[in-house]
Amino acid sequence: MAYVITDECIACGSCESECPVEAISEGEDKYVIDAKLCTDCGTCVDQCPVEAIVAGDGK
């Protein structure tokens, strides 16, 4: 199951450059992860300074 970025995202962009498959892009208010591209590697989770990236559907 792909990772998701919650509303806690501060749009700093630190996760985008670390994604090895370029699944993260800047959205309107926060960054978003394309579930079809995400390989569940978790690299983005370690980069997020506010812990806004979670596994699954965010619940």
C-alpha cells in the first residue's frame, strides 16, 4: 500500500527530491504521492520534518 501525505504537510519539498521513483509532486496546498508510482520504500518518511507521511490511507 502506498504512502500518503497528510494535511500536516508544510509543503517544504524535502520529500520530493528523495523519492527514487519520482512519485511525489507539489499539489495545490501540499505535496502528494502518486499511489501508482509509489514503491513503498519509505525514503520520504525519513525526510519529512513534521511526520506528515504515513502508510496506507492515512488512518
